[in-house]
Amino acid sequence: MYKNPEIQCERTLLDNRCEKYFRVNIVVNPSSRENIIHISDDGAIKIRVTSPAESNKANSAAIELLSETIGIPKTDIRILR
């Protein structure tokens, strides 16, 4: 079942502004035939990239594809394990 992403607020030490962010679980499949984002009926997100799973290439490609698709800067996307 699809769940709304959890919106969180983080206050920085330099100022008291609230930086909002959310976490989404994504599965990255490296060495695929094409770069594509797939959202299944249950809300699971899978990103397929042509880059191999070595030297962080697949993760970087996934960030770039996600950035281009949803229109936010790559620097605003982080991978958490």
C-alpha cells in the first residue's frame, strides 16, 4: 500500500529556518538496458540505470535521472542507507 512520504523539518545551527525534506524508499537496479523510473501499483519506486554498480556510478546516475524527472537540483537529493 502506498504511504505518503514523511515530511520532516530540520533546523540548522546557523539560522533558525526550517528546511523541509522527506524520505522515500527507492530501489536502484544498475546495468539495465535503459534509464527509467518505475512506480508499481503498490507505490514502490524502482530506478533502472545503465551505469554499473561500481565506484558509486549507479547511485550518481539514479540521482541525475531523479533530478531531471522531478525538476529539483541534484544537490538536494541524498542517498541514505
